[in-house]
Amino acid sequence: MSQFKSPTLRLRVGPAVWHSKEYDYPVEIVRFLGEMNGEEYYLVRTTLGETGIPRSQLEQEPDYIEDARQLLSRMIKSLRQRS
């Protein structure tokens, strides 16, 4: 039996909350920047400008339709690679 690891879904462009060390800030996710040291980073827009924030400090309301689309897309890609 193979081990199944639940995929991590990327955050979407749109509103989110940045849980910084001192405060929680409303932010707008602009785009995915990439990974560094195993952590995903996102470009976010705040009232003070734009900055890169690690995923572990961001929270976003779920969008179940978008999450399902991402999962199906990954499953199809995986199946194509196997054939």
C-alpha cells in the first residue's frame, strides 16, 4: 500500500490575513513568489506597500470550488506522467 500525502493547496490571489509577530493585518495576495527552504512565499499588498510573506503567516478563507479545481488538475497531471 502506498503512502498518500495530502497535497498543499496554494493560496489564491485575493484577500487574506497576515498573522505577523505583533498584529494581524488584512492583506491582498498578489501572486505566488516561489519556495525557499521548503516554505512557500507570496507577494502581498498592504496599506504600506508590497512585501513577500511566508505561507505559514497567511490565512485565507477557503474556496472549495477553487480547491477542488487545483486537486483535479494535480491528479490529471500525475496520471498523464504515469502513462
